[in-house]
Amino acid sequence: MDDLIFVRVRELEVAVRIWHPEAPRTLIAWHGLARHGGDFAEFAEFARCLGPGWRILAPDTPGRGLSSWSLYPSHDYLYSHYMTIAVAVLEHFHLERVSWVGTSMGGLLGMLLAAEPETAGRIERLVLNDVGPELDPDGLASLASYFGVPHRFGRFSELAAELRQHYAGFGIQDEATWRRLALESARRLPDGGWTYHYDPRIGEQFVHDTPRDTWADWRAIRCPLMVVRGADSPLLRADSVDRMQREQPTLVRLEAPGCGHAPMLDHPDQVTPIADFLTRPLPAGAPSPRPRAACWRRGLAWLRRRTRG
């Protein structure tokens, strides 16, 4: 990480981790449900193959990492509020349009932004990492049950062992990465025990979030699309990806062997195809960027409506 910026959204402070801060083009990398932006450290290093002109911003969603925990989880730990957070980040950095790489929850967030008429023009290209408009209900129930309860460990080594088992689907292949993941995922409790870094109430989104027709959202997207699927994913089925491509025929697909949910995006065989997708010329007829002033006014108006009251 080369820099760290905090963006204020009402009472919440949102940490944004930055790699290559002086680069003129920007890629947003958004993490999964119970992770944080630090997960993209290796991706950011491999992504130097994108060229020196790319800056990577990886926010910590509220309730995770270095960002604030909400006093109102039933209101703030929802996709609708995460969309508000995302637009606030774009406005803070004066970003008209960006490419977006999202793992799991971060991918769904990018998908919703790309489908919503008010924000669709902000997403230039979208990469979904092991997520899509249809998720396996058993895999989703397993996630909800695991993250819906607090976890306490008497020793750090116990947390590290549990982390290694739970995140086996990341496809991590070296001890140094597992060690870093454990160090960046742990939080000491007042009684001397250990728990994960995130607010245990983030799982309330499974209770309070409003269901929506995500296939309709998928069909509404007009930017170039790519999906990365862990070959052993319990969440994104292969037949769901087939349907995604029928609905969006230009979808670029990549299957990551040896991974479940979700590939860590820390190997060249994962990052190189993403780099190719992000750097290829936009197809003819792709939406052109809006004028900066119009983008700024519309973004601020949208934020005011979403945060009113």
C-alpha cells in the first residue's frame, strides 16, 4: 500500500487503501463480505502489468478493516448504503468513470452500480470475482450462518488455523500469504482473546437487505463484463455462468483452478487475463464519459438524496 485516505460519509469514516497514487487512470477494487481492501495487495503488485498509468483504490466497507463500525447496522450494512458509500468515494476522488473489480459482495455492489440508471455511467468495465446475479442458496446460507455469529479464539494460533480452513477457497499457495492474511484479520478482545477484524453485526444484511431482481439488473448492464469463477466454488455455479453469458453474450469468462470462493487474484494466471480485459479497446458504441461538471453535479445530487435525513 502506497497511501491511505479517509473519506467521511455522514458519521462514518471510510478507509481507502491506494496503490500507485500518482497514476492517471483508476481501478476500484472492492472486497468481499467479511474482508477488507488489504486483500488486494498482491493483486495491486501483479497489476503493474497494467502499466504505470493505473492507480488502484481499495476501500474498506464500513464495519470492516480500518473503516468505522456503524451505530445503525440495520440501516448501514445494506447494499443500498454501500452504493452511497461507493458514490461518495468516486466523488471524493473526482472520478467520472472507473473500471471495477469486485470480489463476492464487492462484485455485487459493482453490478448494482452498473445497473442503476443514476450510476451506470460511472462504471466503465466490470469484473465480478466469483459472484453473479444467481448464487447457490446452500452456499449463501453457509455464509450467512458463519458470519451471523461472533467468533472468539483463546489464542492467535487458533484464529489463524480457523482462518486457513474457512478461506481455503482463496487458493492461497504460500505460507507468507497465509501469515499476512491472519495478521490483517485479527483483533484483540478486552479479555485477551482474539476475534476477526470486522463488526460481528455485518451479517445482519442477510436479514434486513431488500431482495431485488438481480437478473433484471444483470440484463440492464451496458459496460463490458468479465466473470472469474473458482472452479470449486460453492457459491457461483457453472450453469449460472452459462446463463449469465446467454443474457450478456459478450461476457468474458475465466475459471480459476484450485479455487473455491473466492479466488484471491494473486496469481499471474488470474491477473493477466483481467489486465487484458481492462486494457483492451472499448467496443464501438460504448458510452462516452460525461463532462466532469455534469458528473460532479449529478453525483452530489444523488448523494444528497440518499443521505437526506
